[in-house]
Amino acid sequence: MDRTRLGREFYELGLRLGGLGTVLIGSAGGSLAKALARTAGCGAALAGGEARFHDGACAACGAWLAEYYQLPASLFIRQEGDQVELFLSDGQGKRFTPAEWSGPAPACTGEWDLLAGADCAWAANRAGDFRGERGPAFASGPAALTLALERLGYTAADRPVPGAPRFEADREGFTLQVTEGAVTRTLRGADALAALADYVPEPQAMPAFRTEDGQIKQS
């Protein structure tokens, strides 16, 4: 692995992204991913764009942030050992390739900013208000999955619990599988947390009963 070559590639990517305006940048897995994220941020700033670094732990969190703040791009860099993988999406969470930056030299460099608490914000937005006690559930995936399950009323465990549902997201938080009993389903949604929120039902109304004349009354 040629880290100098990687640095040039991420710097040039940052230049292209900076031409779009503001870009969200996140990383996970090690110091190389963090350094490449900063390198891309330098390119974006020198192109006149604004680099907003976030502390979200996966690519789906960055994609949600870009959509929430109506920003044109999100870059997330994942390191595993000495290998890195990048996830690049537009403001609607779709993969894209930015065009070469060819505009005039900006009057000044762009700014850097930091968005803290990204995982908590993502979980709160997707899960909404606390929905009451639902018992234990196994959670596997990004930390935000556990946060969302807790807002939905589950007691999240990091190991399977007999009789409890299993919620398993991919590492980047885009897809979700749920296992209840012997049945496993792959849930659809904008990301794993959106799929989770759609799957977990709203609190049930108070039990209803019918009177002798057939009318429904709430207890």
C-alpha cells in the first residue's frame, strides 16, 4: 500500500467535493482512515468548500446527516488493517462520482467544522420518542442501532437472549435483518435505523371491548 499515492487521491477527491460546497466527512477503523479524512478535508477547503467532520461510526450515519442538513455530499472512510474503503454519497444517500474541479481559484479557503453526537442524533431522528417497555433484544451492528432500540423500548444486549428478537445490521448501517423465532427477514428502508423504526409497531391502544349493542368502547 502506497500511503503517499492514497494521500494524493484523497486530496484530489476533496478538491472535487469542495467544488460542490459543503461536504460531510467521517472515518473509522484507525489512524490511516482519520489521516485520509483530514487530507480530503484539506482539498475541500482549498477548493473553497466547507468540510464538516462528524463523529458518526458508519457510512449510513454520514449519509443521513447529509440528507438531514441538505448537503451535497458525504464521504466516509473505513480502515481495516492496512486497507481502506471509501463510501461516497450525495444528499439523497445515493452513490455518485464528483466531477473534476475546474472552477476559478476561490477568493478564500473554506472552513472546517465538527458535528458531535452524530450517532445519537441519527438514532433519535429515526426512532422518535420512547415507545414503552418491550423487553430484551439482541443488537449487532453500529452503536446507533443499540441507541435506536433503546428509544423504541428494548433492552439491547450484545449477545443473543433466548426467546428475544435479534436485530443485525451490516457494519455501515445500511441494511437490517431481524430474526424472531425461526423466521429471519431482511427489512427495507432508507437505512438500517429507518427499517427498524418501520418494523417496530407503535404502542397499542388500550384494549377495546364490545358492548351488547355492538359498539366499541375503550377500557
